[in-house]
Amino acid sequence: MVDGPVVTVRGEAYREVAPEIARFTVTAMARDRDREVTLTRLAERAAAIRVLLDGYGPAVDRRETGELRVRPELKRSGERVVAYHGSVTTTVTVTDFAVLGELMLRLADQDQVSVAGPWWSLRPDSPVHRQARQAAIAEALNRAREYAEALGARVTGLIELSDSGMAAQPMTFRAAGFTGATESAGAPEIDLDPQQQTVQAAVEARFAISEPVLG
């Protein structure tokens, strides 16, 4: 129980910052009447993707293999298998945006490979999140002081501070969906513009203030 007047305020902070990472997916596919041929081609194409990604060294921050699918294609009537389909998808995280477009197009130039993305974001441990929280707290304190001053009082102490939630709201951008061709006249170039990321933080605070001077 708090004796004396109290002011309750909300502090908010809003930031637009450059993204720190970009993610995209690359999917290798294979199809043949023979199951072993399908699996062999799929393995070869997946290996070619790994070799290409290896060539970009530290620019590729992370790669994670997701869904691996192998399924039979059946004739419309009955259970006779007419072909086998295989696919494997890898999610790639890139930190060097200068090579992002080149990397995606080189992957898309591979035989039976599709590429989708990129999706821009901040790292989960980005200092931007902490900075936004601190700014929201500072805003709450400034508001409390303004209210107190308007009443001829001053802030004397913090009673309660709660996090109203901080939300990073990345603006996603799908550059293209590329499908590799068996033959290419030369890999084209594409410039990708990273999209700004919106970071918001909000806190609710209760401050004790001195007795107002009214009138």
C-alpha cells in the first residue's frame, strides 16, 4: 500500500533500423521413374548446393536442412507407381548482404533447384532490443516528471515497472522465386535492398510524487 499521490504512465520507444541477417530457402528436386535414380540425383544436387554455399565462407552465417521428401507418383487409377519425386530444402542465413543477390542467383542457376526469399530480420540478441527497452523506460520517467511538474510536484520514487511487451516487427520481402534451368546463357545480376526493421518497446510504470500544489 502506497501513501500519497501516485502517477501511472506508459513509456514507448519506436525504432527503424537496418536488418542484420537475411534468410532464404533453397530446394533441390529430382524426378524419375526409377527410385534409385531419383535418390541419386537428389543427393547429387543437394551436394552441389552445399559446395556452392561452402564457397561463400563466413558470409553464410548458418544453413539448416529442413524438410526431406520422397514420394511416389501413382497412376490415376490403381497403385502403379509411374515416377518418384524427391526434394530437400535448406534454409540459409546470410550476414553479408553484398553477396546475397549473387548467391541466390547462382543457386537458382543450378539444375532443378528453386530459391525463395529473402526474409530480413534482426538477430534475437541484437542490442537494438535492449536500447529500445531503455528508451521506453526513459520515456516513462520523462512523462511522469512532466505530469508531476504540471501539478507543482516532483517524482520521489518508483513503485512499479512492468514490461508491456517488446515486439520486433520485421518487414519481410520476397525478392523472387527462382527455378534453375539445365542450361544458362550466363548468370544475371540482381541488387536486393534490405528493408528497415521496426522495433517497438513499451513499459508501464507507477511513480510516487510529492504532494501537488493545486491552485
